[in-house]
Amino acid sequence: MSKPGKTGIPRIIDAFGYSMKGFVAAWKFEAAFRQEVVLGLVLAPIAFWLATTHIELILLLASIMWVWMAELANSSVEAVVDRTGSERHELSGRAKDIGSALVFVSLVLLALVWGIIAAHRFFPFLF
């Protein structure tokens, strides 16, 4: 049985609105998200200069967006955990730590992608 509610174009419009509310909330309440968005906005133009192929450009830009996605997921987990109460609980701490690990892995991936592509551009004799 499907959930009641809108379908088709009205559902897509509503989903877009919910997504925009999510971006606004992340920007308003999450300092790490703001920092990562600013970092991405600084790196994006550099990606167009650094990339020598369209695949490299896609990887550079995607690695930025992966960081944003990880931070959004981490922030949503933290919001749900914080909503359930302020008392310390092993599972709450584990959920927050795993979300943090997700962001860390995405930042490592960003550094690897950017580092390898930069090394290939500036030190092609290594490849």
C-alpha cells in the first residue's frame, strides 16, 4: 500500500521545497556545512583550471559534492539524536561518531582526488 499524498509534478515541487528547507537549515545551524560550502565554492573554479579532461573535472567537482552530502547526512543524524534527548547514550554517541567518520572519509577522498589530479597535472613524469 502506498503512502497517501501528492503524486506527479506536485510531489516533485513539494520535494524540491523540502530540499531547499534542508539546505537553509544546514546553512543556518551547521557551521561545518557553511565551512565546507565555502571551501567548495573556492575549489570549484580551481577545478575548471586544474582538470585536463572532462573526467578529471567531474571527479574534482563530485568530490566537493560528496563532502557536502556527507555533512548533510551527518547533520541529519545529529539532529535526530539530539531530538531524542540530552542524556548520554552509547548508541547516540556511536551514531554521531559514525556520521563524523562519514564526513572524514569524504574529506580524505577529496584530498586524494585533488592530490592525484594535481600531481598528474604538475608532475606527469610520475605517472
